[in-house]
Amino acid sequence: MTVQDTRHVAGMTDIDSAPSAPATPTGKPVRRLPVQKDWPLWAIVTTQIGILVGIVGLWEIGARTGVVDGFFWSQPSAIARTFVIFFTEGDAWTDISFTFRSTILGFIIGTTTGSLFGLSFWWSRNYAAIAQPYVICFESMPKLALAPLIILVFGLGLTSKVAIAIALTFVISTLTAYAGVKAIDPDGEKLFYSLGASRWQVFRKLVAPACLPWIISVLRVNIGLALTGAIVGEFISSQHGLGRTIFYAGSTYEISLVWVAVFVLSTLAIIMYAAVSWLESVLRKGTGQ
Amino acid sequence: MPVKVHLDQVGMAFTTPAGTFRAVAPMNLSIESGRFVSLVGPSGCGKSTLFNIIAGLLQPTEGRVLIDGEDATGTIGRVGYMLQKDLLLPWRTVLDNVILGMEIQGKPLKEARERALPLLHKYGLAGFEYLYPNSLSGGMRQRAALLRTLLFDTDVILLDEPFGALDAQTKLQMQEWLMQLWSDFKKTVVFVTHDVEEAIYLSDEIHVMGTRPGRVLETIPITLARPRARTTALTPEFIAIKERCMNLLATPALDKAA
């Protein structure tokens, strides 16, 4: 910035602050802490509902007047009708339970085995050093690219969806648990050994509980990943599931059914997310933090 | 009094890319049973290295550690060792932290808790038994850590600057508290500190150490009568010892002088 520029900027600042904030004898403008007033809860909720109703209303009006192409975007009234049909005549509950089961199984197996694998690196530095490049390699690989192969190997049923969900959740659990292992204070281990502890005692009473908060932190990420894995598996090839419903409805231009399935899927995701958050708070209570 | 811990020509050298670094020169040191002994010295004089060797966490490059006349070099679980940090486990209550040593030794939990509870009450942790360490003040945490070390039933306890991080006021309280514990439990205590006054006030004997290599410069017996009042620090005898220590601590390192 040239000298001229600087002077220009300084001049502007003076003009800007002059009427609202009279300069103090030191030449600094008087400035007050900005105050933000919090709205009451009812006002926030009312506004939120208002926005939702507004969007849905505009969508419906747009579709009826032809501003929005109803063929591609469908319209709320049609979606509502499809929703009722989906639950009364379709196999909604079969699909929901299929997707739910593959997600939960993949989540539990992937998180548990992944975390245990990560914790096992504590046991031997040599073993950790040997395994590390493989873990990093598998971490950087886009696991979803393996999905068609997994479907071929495990078939069209539930197993292949669970396997994809595991592939997505395993490595992140391993890496997080291993990060927990690396963060353990070496003095903590020293204390245990000075008390004459065995390796197994150190693992059980120090390493595992110290890594628990790390493992807990990965739960919420993993439930989302497991759901993604299950849905992608259903996209590729499946006989049931919400993912399959979306894929099928999309390819037959039944756009309202796509919306219904997406809506049900989101609800399922929210419920599982809430359950994991609850689990997280229960587990955290036990860690004294 | 019988010798509890004897260091027989114990020395430690580390091999680094730049050559051999001598942390502790081979030394002999005898600590009698039931005594309170302090090691005073500047940073890098090998105090912590010595403690790790006595606790069996570090294999000395030469010499042996004898505890009760038996070779205890490189064996763990023979002495209680309190590190600088309190290292309380955040997921355990104060009570369950304090019984850690007994638990590791295989004592049933119930029995260990029953043994620890009255001591927590007696030694100033009443009302904190079932709290988690993060709700405790620094002084309280050190108390818990010290009780954990004491309840790990060994005759010898090593305290590595336990009060280093406390404020001056709390430090004085903790020193008096430690004196009470020591006279109740009759343990052999080896205490590391930077604080000369603290060492004189607490100890029966002070080993003043020098750096590069770590070695004992002089051993000073403290014959001040016990129990010692705070005002002992104002007596000419106390001040003379303090002066002697401070002069010793100003001794230059060997390799520098050479």
C-alpha cells in the first residue's frame, strides 16, 4: 500500500466514525460492546415452522401454476398421497427394518472391531509400525469404490450391506483409537509399572479407559457412515431397503416416492443419531468428564 | 539403624549420536530404615534418573540397587513412587484412585476400599471420597496421590517434587501434613526437591547433588529436634545449613570446570 492509500483509508475512517462516535481526547473512537438480544423459544420455533410452511406452500403453488416442473420436482400434495400409500399398501416396514438392521449391524461391528484393532497397537510398537502403512492405505482408499466387489462376494442380501457399512466405519475407528493410545501420558504407564502392574493390568485399567472418550467421539460420525454404506449397497443391488426404494422410484420417474423415501430415511437417521448421542452421554458419565 | 536402600556403585550413561552422555556417575548411597532423606540439586543432576533406577523402571548401566540387602535392580513394585504429576485417573473416584496400588497387587476391591476409607477421613479427604479428581484443588489432588503411594504397602516411598507445583501457602500446609503422615506410617522416605528450605525442614539427612555428571557433592545430617516448628527456619543452626547447601549448589559442573 502506498502512502497516499494509507492516508485515504485513514481519512475515511475518520468521516465514518465522526457522527456516531465522537473521538475521545486520545483520538480513539468510543465503541460499545455490541449487544444481541435473545428471542424467546416460542418466537424461534414459530419462525422455524413459518419457514417450513412457506417453502412447502410455495412449492405447491409453483407446481400448480407451472413455475416449478411437477414432473421432475413432484409436489407436496402428491408426496403426501404417496406417503400414505407407501405405509398402507407398500412394504414400508420391510424396507425400513432392512436398512435399519444393516446400518446398526455395520455400525456395531465396524466400530467395535476397528477400535479393538486400534487399541491393539499399544501392545507392540513393532507390530504398530508394520501395520501402519496398510491402515493408512486403506484409510485413503475410497471404500465405496469397493462396493460392487463386496456385493459380488457377499451376495444381494443383508450381509453385503453390513460389509460395506463395516468397510466405512472400521478404519476411522482404528485411527481414532490409535490416536487415543498415542495420547496416553507415558508417566501414567510409569505409575502403573512402579506399582508392579502387569501389561494386561496396564491395558485394562489405564489404556482402555483412557481411550474410551476417543472411541465415544467417533460414534456419531460412524452412525452416519454406516447409514451411507448401507444405502450405497442398496443402490447397487438389493431386494429391500430404503436405498433400493429411492433407486427404483428414481429410475421409474416416481419422484414423489423418492421424496417419501428420502424423508423416511432422514427420520431414521435422526432417530439413530439421537440414540447414539444418548449412548454417548451415558458413557461419558462413567469417565468422570 | 539397618540400611533399607543401598545403591552400590550405581551409574547411568546414555548413548547418544553425539557420544556417551553420563547422567549419573557411579555412586554409593545408603538410606537407613525409617529415615526421611532428601536429594537436593539443580535440574539435570540425575535425581529423577536415580528414582527411576530405584523404582526398577530404568536399568542402570552399572551397579546394583539393594533393598533390605537383596538385589532389587530392575524389579518393579518394590517401592512406592510418586511422580511430579499426581496422575490421578479422571474416570475413577478419589477412593478408587487411592486403592489403585492395592488393586494391582490383587487385593479384593471391597477390602481395599474398607482399608482406605478411614485414612481418607483421617488425612483431610473426608467428603471427597466419591468425587472425581477434576473437582479437586491442586493440594487435594496431591494428598490423594500421596495416600495412593502410602497405601501401596511398601516400606520405602520415593517422592519426586510432590509439592513443586503448589502455591506457597498450600505447600506449607502439605509439608506439615506430610510430617504427620510420616510419623504415623513410619516409612522410609526419599524426597526430591529444588527447595532447600523445604528439604531442611522435612529431612533427617540431605544429599546435595551436582550436575554433569550427576553425583552427590555432600551429605548433610540435620539434627534439628522434632517436631519442628515453622520458626525453626529462623534459628542460626537452620540458617547455617541453608548457607552450606546454597554454596554447594553453586558448585560448577565438572566438565565445565575441566
